[in-house]
Amino acid sequence: MSSLALHLLYRLINENPYFSCHRIFLPQGDLPPVSIESLKNIDEYDVLGVSLSYELDYFNVIEILKRSSIPILAKERELSCPLVVGGGICLTYNPEPLADVFDLILIGEGEDAIIEILNRYIEVKDSVKSREELLLSFANIEGIYIPRFYSDGKPIVEGLPRKIKRRVFKDFDRETAYSCVRSVDTVFGDMFLIEIERGCPMGCKFCVAGNIYLPCRIKSIEVVKRLISCYRDIYSKVGLMGPLVGGVPYIKDLLRWLIEEGMKVSVASLRISTLDEEFLELLRLAGETSITLAPEFINEDIRFSIGKRESNEKLLDVLETSFKLGFKNIKFYMIFGYGDYDLEISSLKNFKEKIDKLLKYYKTNVSFNFQPLIPKPFTPLASYNSITRKELEEQKRQVIDILRGERIKVTIASIRESLLEMALSKGGRSLLPLIIDRDLKTLLRSAFTPFRPIEFIEI
């Protein structure tokens, strides 16, 4: 329940008088998946919806179906089986690895689409005579991809679109993703999360938010204040979500209002170019004790080459200002496995020396979180072929050696898991047997196969 997408869909469906939405999560052990609200088995529902924002959850989708009586492959399901619908960003930029699992896949955003899908299901469920007829009844809903009727990206049934156009929710103030179910035992469970911005105009070459979630949309401050006010007696802390929160024109005014209202604030990772002393000071006054920055690379040339035109002078200025204002933790999100990494290693050494000098005067901890570059479809780096696993391991070792320090923590994502994510993000339908069998060894090898553009989706 840490995903705002789940909160949004759960609320939208349950607000409709004709539908009821329950939550099902994969239980530990071998227990069958049942709903939290009613303890019903997963196969007792009319529609099963799955939102995927992380490729490694593909294995969990298969596991959930294995523990139910719903066949894994869509073509093996009878008319009486639940309609299995997939969505989320992973299936938007590449639906193919799990295409044969889903009856329908929503390409794009679901605010309006989810109700259209459910309304259509109610309209036709008692009149259709076959599974195929049921699926075809959804064909004219914008953003709907029916994998059974496509082969190699081309429709095999007359009348289906050659390109699936991504669904975009344009009336951004009409519906808002926010924490509508309090789950105190989950990540961010004690915080009222609210999406104030979607998409990013910066267009960094590796970034999904800046290349797929377009256009950039900003929630009006009136809507944000109204929703926060509704939940202020339940939550004392607000999490402002979006890929470019610092770039929202009213962000400082919103922070001042939250401070006046006695609310604590947390923000998503911040772009260095949007930060100044006033903004940082407002965050401190709002109770924030840590700040997350995403320079990706320390070497300016490499950073500029991926679209982040922010100087190290600005980065160090933000860092020192944060130290002076009393932030206790500074977190960096970093990338490796791209560009001239010898140059980046040299830059990291120099940057570490400057951090060490600052840490002599301030009681602050610094953490670096590294992940290999994972090219995503529909970004300018989609066709970038990763360096070998051995080279990634060597770069990982160099990073750890350079950044050792008493008050510096280094966390590096599993290279094995990163390569699996890479394989799944750019793979095709041929990967499904490997996913079902959890043949990770073969999947890892496919991480290095050339990317084949997904031409039938219109982003």
C-alpha cells in the first residue's frame, strides 16, 4: 500500500456505486491469495487488476496465478474465469514479456480508463458467448491492448488498431492520487502522500518520468490544500510526490502554509537546480531532517551527456547549505555502468575529499545509493547496451573503495537483480516461459541482447 496508484484505483472503484474493490497481496509461504476485506479467493472475483511498476514483480504475478485456479495463460481461460487486466508503467513501455498472461493491458494512465473497463464489463458480461467475444468488446477503449489478438506487434483480427495510443489523464485537478487508506505497518504508512506533479519537462535521457509520463502536469494549490486539510486529523506528516517537486511554481507557498498549519513535510528526491537556501530552510522548518539529491554522476561531462545540466559548483553549494541548516542526512541517488567510468571514478575521488572537509565541521551523515544504468523503452537510451556483469562488479568494487568513510554509507543495488530488470524491461514474449520457470540464468543472459523497438505503442 505504499503505491499511490493502488490508493487511487481503490478509491475510484469503491466510490462508484456499482463496483466494489478489494485488495489482494501475495502471502508468504504457500498460502492461497485471498482478499483483505472479505478473505475471498482470488478466483471468486469478476475482474483481477494488477498494477506493475517494477519488473521483478513479474515473478509474483505468476506466483499469484499459480496459487489460484486461474490459468496462467490467457488463451487457456474459459468465459467463466475472472478477466485479468494489467496496467502500470512497466506494461505501458513494454507489455510483451507478460502479454500472454493478461486478457487486457492498459497502456497509459488509469483514472478514467478503469471505470470505462468496468462499465464495459457490466454491459457485455451476460450477453457474450465466448471469451474471444468478451475481449473484443473492449477494443474501442483508448489505451486497451488485447494481446491475444496481436502477433509480433501486429493485429491478427480485422478492425483492431495497428498502434495502441497511450492513455493520458489530462484533467489533472479532477482526480488526485493520495493516501486514502491508512496502513501504519507499511513503508510511508505514517505519512499522507499526495501527488502534486506528474511528468517532468527536463527530458533526461534515461528517465521514464521525463519521456513517457508527458505532458508535465501540476496539481493546483487549491486542490492540494483541500485534500491535505481533509486528512490533517489523521496524519501529522505530508509527503509531496512527483518527479520534479522542487520545480512546482507554488512549492514555497505550499511549504509556508503547511508550516503554519503545523504539518511536517517530506518531499521526493529533489533536482539540484531547483534548490536555493530559502527552499531548504523551509524544508527544515517543516521538520525535514534529510534531503535526497539525484545528480546521477559526479563528473559534469557525463552528467551533462544524459541531460542533467547542473554544475558541481551548484551541487556543493546545496550540500554545504544543507549542512549549515542542520539536515542530519544527505542522500545521493547515483548511476554507474555508463560513460567513461574511469573519468567518473576520478571525479568521485575529488568529490569525496570535499565532502570529508565539510564533515569535519558538521554533524551530518551522507549516503550514496548506486544502481547500474537500466535502459528503458521509449527513452533516448533505450538501445544502450550494458557493459558486462564482470565490468559492473569491478565498478561496484571501485565505488566502495573510494567512498569508504566513517560517516559515509554506500549502498549498491544487486547487479544480478538489475540485469534481470534490464532483461525484462526490453524483452519480448519469448521470455514468458523463463519467467514462469524462474529460469534466472537464461534471463540474465538475455539482458545483453540488442533492444528491439516496440513500434506498436504510441507514447
